[in-house]
Amino acid sequence: SQVSGSNAIIVLMPDGTGYLAEHTLQPLPDGLTYQLWAVVDGKIISAGVLGPDPRVVPFRIDPQGFAGFAITEEEVGGVASSQNDPVVAWLEA
């Protein structure tokens, strides 16, 4: 699914290595960063802080139980759990 007109291509290998490959995220102002979340076994866990203007960003998650991704805008440094609506979200049907 798409939210707010942004989208992203995220590649996930069978061993759990993944990366943000392409996206239409706009650069963020000072003090903000994009954060990547993974839905694993029904829990939303941080998969990494992407920075304010992401390029190709690698990450690693447990592929067992994986069910989706989301990207949010957060304060620099990231957060343990987001209160913000995702700018990009994808869930397995």
C-alpha cells in the first residue's frame, strides 16, 4: 500500500539481509530522520534508522515470521516505538 504518495522498494534476501533499494522519500529538514520498521511475528520492530535523505541502506531482520515493512518520520536518532503514521507501508496480503 502507499501513503502520502511516497513509495519504496525494499529487497529482502532469504537469510534476512535486506536493503532499501529505491524510494521517492523527500529529504527531511534538520532534526528529523526516516526510520524503517519490520512486522515480525505480529510485532513491529525497528529495522534501522535511514537518515534524513536515504540512499541504499542495508539492514538485517529475522525472515521467519516476517509480514511487512513501514517507514516513518522520527526525531534524529530514531525511537523505540513510533507514534507516527507511516509514510510508506507494505503488509503481506
